[in-house]
Amino acid sequence: TRMVYELEAKAYVLFIPATGRAHFDVEMRPDTYNIKSRVKVTGIADWFVNYDMHLQASGYTRGDELKTYNYVSQNRDGKKNRRIEMTYGADDVAMTATPRFGDLGDPAATPAQKLEALDPLSSIIDIAFQPRDPSNPCGGPMKLFDGKQLTYLNLTYQGEADIKTEAWRGKGIECFVNMERVAGYEKGEKGKNLSGIDGPMRMYFAEVIPGTMTMMKLVVDTDDIGKITVETSKIQMIDVETQEASAEGSNRG
């Protein structure tokens, strides 16, 4: 199964609209998965990931969850243009950053903490497939490790909600998100992390695709530019085998 998933962020800076767009191409096989993503930001500093990013994650499907094996992020912001590569092993996560980080935070994430978390790309897709406890239909927590910072997003159910996005409209649920800075930050740091999140968050999920609860909307309050709304602008499921068979048939013709 292949899923095409796009998010669009909107905000206003001094009444001038600023936007960001993230495209995810997810291929799910019975035992493995591969995700490619491009995140391009115009006018919103540090939204989700910085500026202009090319990302790729691959790993294993284990029941109802994903397990990262490899993650690569390449930032093309015209400044550091940092590239991060991570490979998950049996005892630790090997990470290379070019240029290198000045430090890995105080405290730095431990091998066990890193292995328990997913890369940011896989985490966004994984939350859609997690089984939901009726007492907390929001699922989670989402445990994200980006090569330096380890962050938990703890989700609390707030109730049903009417969701309206460019891609879909209907009934869903609202979840309050508490961000827990676990490791990889400066000691005592309470400001925003690499994802640019520095205020209260609300996520909205809906069963747009049967058997999944996909994040359809995210509302973030930031100190710098106020409220940012991230909405799903496209969501599509494609049967890869049918698509490949159709392509082969066309080639024969």
C-alpha cells in the first residue's frame, strides 16, 4: 500500500500570509516501509523542521507499529545545510551530523531512550496505525528522536470535533498535546525545540482511511508569530500491486 499525504501550514506575520508545505510518500510492505518527504517553508521559521528539508526514513512493520532502521535528513537552508544520518542497531543508534552538533545536550539521550523512539518522519505516520484504547482514543505518546533531541508528545483526549480541511471534512476527535523535552536540550531549556514548537498544541484525528486515525489538523501557538494551523491538503491510498500490474499491462500494449 502506498499513501500520499500532504500537510500545509498557514500563519500571518504582520498580516502577511506565510506558508509551509510537507509532502509524504509512504510505501508500506508486509514487513517493511519506506517514507520520502519534502518540507518547504516560506516565511515560517522553524516550522516542523527548518526551512527546506529532504527526508527519508525506512524500517520494519511490527504488528500495528513501525520500527525505524534508517533515517536521513538534509537541510538546504543556505546556512549550515546540515545532513543527519541515523541507523538503528541492536544496542544504540549510530548518528552522523555534517556539520557536527556543538554538543548533544545536557543530558544527552541514552542508547535505550533513542532505541525506544522513532525518527520524526516515522512517528507522524506511525500514530495513524496505532491501536486506540477507548479510554484515550488519541493514542500515543509520540516519542521522537531527530539525532539530538528526544521529545515526547503526550496526547490527551478532549472530545469529538468537526474537522474541516482542504482534503476532508467530517467528524473526528480533538487531542491536547503536551510536549515533554526528555533529552538533547540545553540544561533547563524550556524554549522551542528543532521542530519550532514553543506553545500549546491541539491535534485533530479522523478515520479518513478505514482502520487508521490520521492527523488531519494541528494548531500551534507560537511566541514569535502567533497561531500556526497545519491542515491536511491531500490524503490518498494506492494499491501498489494493482498500480504495478496496470503499468506492466500498459507497457505490453
